[in-house]
Amino acid sequence: MGITSVEEYTAAVRELLVKGHKVKPNAGIEPALTALDFEGGIENMGKIGNGTFTQNNQAHYAAIETAFRNIFYELLAATSIEDPLFSEIWNLLDILSILSDIEQCEPGLVFWLVEELLDSQTIDGCRRVFDYLDSRRERLTTKHFKQKHLIILRACNELLRRLSRAEDTVFCGRVFIFLFQSFPLGDRSSVNLRGEFHVENVTAFDESILNAEHIPETMEVDVEDERDTTDPVEIVSGTTTVQQEVNGTVELEKPESQAKTVKFDADTENLQESIPDINTLYPIFWGLQENFSTPTRLFDTNNFQEFKGGLELTIRKFRAVHNESEARGTSRVTDENKRSTKRKRGSPGDDLSNSINPKYLTSRDLFELEVSDLAFRRHILVQALMLIDFLLSLTPKAKKKLESMTNKSVLYNHTLSEEDSAWATHTRTEIAAYLQQGSEGKFYYRMVDTVLSRDKNWVHWKAEGCPLIERGPVSTEDFLKAKSGAQKACANKRLRVMPLGSLDLTFLSDRQDVDELAKLKDPQRYFIPAVESFREPIAEDDFNMDMAKTDEEKQLASDARASKMWRTLRIASKSRLNSFDRLDDGINLQALFEPQDEENRSKSDSNGTEQPAKIESPQDMTQNSEDMVETVRVPETVVK
């Protein structure tokens, strides 16, 4: 039964390949074959074996896998990847991908064959295979990714082990980009949860001056401004004297018990202001790489002091080289651009791989040329920035933010002192200022700073235990609730029955039993306010006039006061006309608000008689009327 099924599946797959060749007669990767191109041939695969095919039937799974592997090995052995007939393998992988999506074979079978295909090809052939993977990435990883991701990771890691980081830099980048685009953003497969450093990355260089027989306990460099370049550099210690000539001759006396350390005397003013030569800087410079690969070494005080001194000398030397380059007017950036242009003309496509070399050349003869290269100096200083950011994460303030983190393996007990924190901050500022020099310096530093800032977020995420980044789908209830709220917010508002600030117009409704005119005459609809009701508003307007900061505010307060004062005079003219003679051009308004003379009124009421009015002559009446008019005269600011 099993042999019969394998033969039937093999025949069915060959028929599908024939149909695929008719659909895509050209020998290429594109276009991708779909289920519609086979005119029902994909569906017939499930009917083989008397229709007993089910998802859990492992016998049929094994039969399909055997059929595909036989055809795959046959095509792989008979054709080369440069042969146009090799397109049959691309068609075979497309058919297998379609069957995988509809669950008629093992989901990971397509990547098993891709893994074997990569193992059978040269580096150039693997590039061709990755052309296929890049063109089918979304299709291959959309469904059943959990059954495929381990195979993808294993195949890519095996390929990366074969590639050279120096010669195949671009291809390595393609492999990494494929992994990054295939795996979810929060996947833990590429996360270094334990915070292990790449200590295997050892930088080999000439350590003749850094070994235990040549290094004093403290180093003191005495450099004078007018010193001859042929004079030796003398390194003095309490028990050792090292004398190094420019030609490389070294005289050394040191006890055997001397420790292998390099120390820099921070109090030596000449050391801080000196610029080391190439031979002196060479062992100090390359000795920094051990600290870059293993930052935990700096938890030791001696190693940290050694690192501080070496980095300061390196920055000082880089700054001097930059100044000399500007003085000569021969920038290394211009030279590199010219050389890169020549490389592009000679071998297009290889420029990027030739200009990027992740492994440093540590020969003494090349060191001076490397230091003169702007790109080399930038690479070293970016490494220093990364290490300094690591040190600044050990300050008390930074560690306080990480107290609640769960992944303790990336948290360290060491705490950076205030003095070391100040040095790290100052050094980072110096490096940032140096990287921003030049025509493209600001753009380059902004790019580096952006990458380092994002890296801090990844470190924080790792310290939290890598929680899920992706949000789950929105529930139906939340979606309907949000949709309803959006519709209400965007819908036209219905007018209120009684908008704010509007008059009540219900009395205008047509009713046969109500006399509308009589309702308009209802005395409750209107009233005359009392004179005393204007006292506080007028006083408030006086206060606003005194406190006004601008002429506009003062004018508004004056207009409001004039309006209230005019109404006060109109109302008071009917009941308190006798108080107008005490007004002084609208200033003394308190007389209007005082109560009337109740004593005179009570006296007249007790006598029961009224005082006879005094008969005035016509001349007196005319004079009194003129005085009254003069008294009641309203100021010009009131009448508008």
C-alpha cells in the first residue's frame, strides 16, 4: 500500500511539473505558480489512496514527502543551478508550498528541501537560492510559521557559518534581513537573554610591549614641545624603566613579580597634554578591543583606569590627526570617495563589500594608515560610545529605573562611582563633538545616536523579560463600541429645545384659549431694577478701570461703567430727583444709593400738617430751574 501511494504521488507531482512548465516556459524564478495554474491538479492530490487522506494520516504525509524528495534529488543531480532546466526545482518548491498551505503535506517540508539545496550549492549558488527565498518570503512564512521557524533559523545559521564576514558582507546582510523580516518583532530566538558577551572575538596584534615582561606598573610619558623625534620615549616606574626608540629598540628592567597592568597617572600634567606617537599608541590602542568585547572587565578598578587612559590618548591622537588633515587640505573622505568611484567603474556591485571590512588589520606597518582613515576612526569611536552607554547604565540613577525588572541576568551589581560617571559623560560629549565634525559629520552622528537610542529600548525590553510586543486583535464588542462612539462624535448635533442664552418663546404657540396680546402685557415678564442693584457693578467697573493694563481693557471698563451709570440716573430720576444736586459730574454717585431722609418725613407725619410751599417769584423759579439743569447734567462719557 505504501509503495503504491508513493508511485501514485510521484506520477501526480510529475504531471503538476508538466503543467507548471507550460504556464511558465521561461527559465527563471518569477512568476510564482499558484493553485489556479494547475487546473484542479492540486485538489486531486488529496484523492490519492482511495480518498482516505486526512491531516493526521502520517502514512500519506510520509508518502508525499518521499515522492517529492525522489524528484528533488533527481533534478538536483541532473541539472546545475546555472542551467535553465533548474527552474523545475523552483516550480517543485512552489507546488510544495501550495500543498503545505492547504495542509496536504508537512508544513516544514519545503524548508527541509531548501536547507538541503543550500548545503549542496556553492556560495554563488546560495545567492541564487536566496533570490528565490526573497521573492517568496511572504508566501512561505504566512501560514504554519510555528512549524517552519526552527528549520528557517537552522538553515540560515548554517549558511552564515559558511560565509566570510569580510568577503561576503552583503550576502550576510541579505540573510539577516530575511530572518528579521520572517520572524516577528518580539520573537526570542535571536535575543541574548542571559546577556553573554562575544568573548571569542579576539583581536590579535603584536603584544611585545604589552606582555608581562615589558609593562611597568605606572606609565609616565614626558613629551616636550621642541623634542627631537629620534629621542626615545621614556616610561618610568618606581621599580622599572622602559626606554623605547623610534626604530623599535627597547631596553627593559622589571622584576618577575610585576603584574601585567598598564596604569596612567592622572596627576601628570604632561601626560594629559601630550599626543602619543604611532609606536607608543599602537599597543594601547589595540588593547582597548578586549574591553570592547568584554565590558565586565571594567568592573575591576585597575582595568578601568587602564581603559580611561588608553581612550583619552586615542581621542587625543584622533583629534591631532584630524587637525593635521584639515591643515594640509587633504581630507581622507575625499580620497576615499575618489577610490570608491574607481572601484565602481572597475567592478560595479562589489564596492560595498570591498569598503566594509568587519575584521581589523592589526599590523604595525598599517597602523598609521588606519589612524589616518576617517572611517576607521569613526568605527572605533562608535565602539567607545557603545561601551560608555553600557557604563552609564550602571550609575545609581540608571539602576534605580531597572529595580523592578525581572531578567536579573542582564542586571549587574556593580555601581559606577560619581567620579567615573562624570568622566564617562564628559568623554561621551567629546566623542559626540568629534563625530559631528566635517561636512557629513552631523548626519553621521545623528544616525549613530538614533541607533544607540533604539538599542537602549531593546535593552530595557530584554531586562523586562521580553514581554509580548504585538497587541492582540480587537474584540468585537470593543470594535462596535468604538464605532458607535465615532459615529456619535461625527454626527450632526440636534438642537436643544431651549438653547443656552435664548429667550423662552413658548408663549408664541398657537392656542385658542389664551390671549397672546394679554400674555405679552403680563407684568411678570418685565420689571424695573432698583437703584441699589447698580452699586456693586459700577464699583467693579471702577476697579477694572484702575487695574487695566492696556488701553483697550480700560476703554471696555469705561464703556460698561457709562452704560450702568446712565441707567442708574434714569431710574433715580423718578424717585430720587432731589439727590441730583449732590452729584459732581457723575463722580459722586453714592448720594443716589443712600436712603432718603426719613426724619423729615416722620416729623411731617407727626404734626399732621404739611409745610406750606414757599411762593417764589418768577425770577427765582427761572434761576432754580437753571441750577437744576446744571446739576443733572450727565457727563459726556455717559451719553453715547
